[in-house]
Amino acid sequence: MRIFRILTTLTLAVLAILAGAVSAPGSAHAAPFRIAIMQDSPEMARQYQPVLDYLRARGVEASYVSTRDYTEAALMFADGKVDGMFSGSGIAGTLIIKGLARPIVRPLATDGTSTYHAVVVARRGAQRFTGEADYFRGKRVTFCALASSGEFFFHSIGGAVEAAAKAITAPTHGDALTALSRGMADIAIVKNLVWDAQQARYPDLVRVGGDMGENPNNAFVISRKTNAAFANEIKDLLLGLGDDTSAEAEAVRESLGITRFIETSVSDFSHTIPMLRAAGVGASFAFKY
């Protein structure tokens, strides 16, 4: 009888453990899934809050970790202090080159876009962009810092830095367009999506060319230090958002202006990474020129 009671107790304990594993998805992960928010931006935190809510509702305890700049974010990735980050392709590609992170998904916007490219903008009457460094000779060039469609593209054109009269970094692509319109620069290199959305504000400006190679837009990268099974769980949850009819999923789609997340891998950076390498990005790149 005693042996029977012991076996019964053990059986019930095993069933309880199995039931807990089924009823609490993600509970096997003791530590929260930490997402880096660049420069502790309140606006970005609000925009992506629904992503945290969506993951939490599915058993993954997610949280934000604020970082002052890209260098700090890279160090946090290297030290395993953060697990993921939504990032422009320039930073994502740099983290890939440095062996710190890998991409898993990117958003598909409601207009069907998931990539972007660089455009060169000037005042009306300016000559067409030739794609050569000499085009920038004697000109003041402005661009968003550390952007594939900005500073990185400019540096990828051999001799452009030496030819230009001045290189002016801007906080955003929109700021670069404003600087050009106000006469503070002669050329702006910006993201085509921003130019398409804002060009009506600048009737004095015109697109004169660009780089037609596509870069993944706002890819979500995961640290190489993060448990692979956990990373795949996050990936599957995000990929499932498009067909999810829950309130949490709808909040993500509305806040980010997307229809779903689509699978993304290093192969999707087939244009970005060679361009970054041409711009001087390597394992020791310190996120500044």
C-alpha cells in the first residue's frame, strides 16, 4: 500500500508539471526577453509597447532596455545584456558583420513595403547624380548618421568623403531634407520612404538619383548570446501575428502600421552588407567615423 501511495504521488507530481508546461507558454524562460530602445526614446517606446503586450499575453515576459547610442547597444549585445532590437538596416547589418546579432523578422507595411533604398536630393536645376565621387566635389552633403540610405551610402562611394566640401550628419532623414531646403547643404542623401512621404513639403527640392539596391526596413535582430530555442519561439510568435485576430495583435498592427511580420535572414542583406563593407564597416567598427 505504501508503495502504491508513493507511485500515485509521483504520478500526480509529473502530471502537474506537464500541465504547468502546457498552460504557461514561455514560463520555462526565467529571464525576461530584453529589447533595446535606442537613446531611450519615449516615442519609440510608446510605438512598440503593443509588441511587449503581445509577447506577454503569450507567456513571454518582455521588457525594454534603454541605450544611449549604437555603441552602447552593440556592447550590450556582445555582453548578452539585451536580446533583441528593431533597427535600421545600417545598424542591423553592422551588428551582423560584427557577429553580434542575426535578423529574424521585419515588418510588412500596409502599403506592401518592407525594404527601402537611398535617394539623392538637391535643389531644382541641379545636375543628375552620376554615382561617382566627383559628383560631390565642392558640395556640402547632409545625411542621417549611420543610415544605409545616408552616411553609410555616402562613405561606400570611394573618394566621396575627400571630394565633398563638408559632410553634415543629421539626426533624421527629415532633418537632412530640412537642412537642404534651408540652404545649409547642397545635397541630401535620404531614405526613399521618407522622401516619398515628405517631398510635397519641399517644392524647391527634387530627386536627382540614388542607390536602387534594397535594404530590409526596420528588421528585428536577436543577439547571438540569446538561447536559440528561445529566439525561435519569439520568431514564431511574431510571424504568427498577421493571422492573429486578438486585440493584442491588432494593437501591434495599428501602432506600427503593418499587416504582419515576414521572415528575414542574412540573405536579405545581400545588398546592405557589401555596401557597409565598402563603407569601412568591419568587426572593429566603433559606430562612428
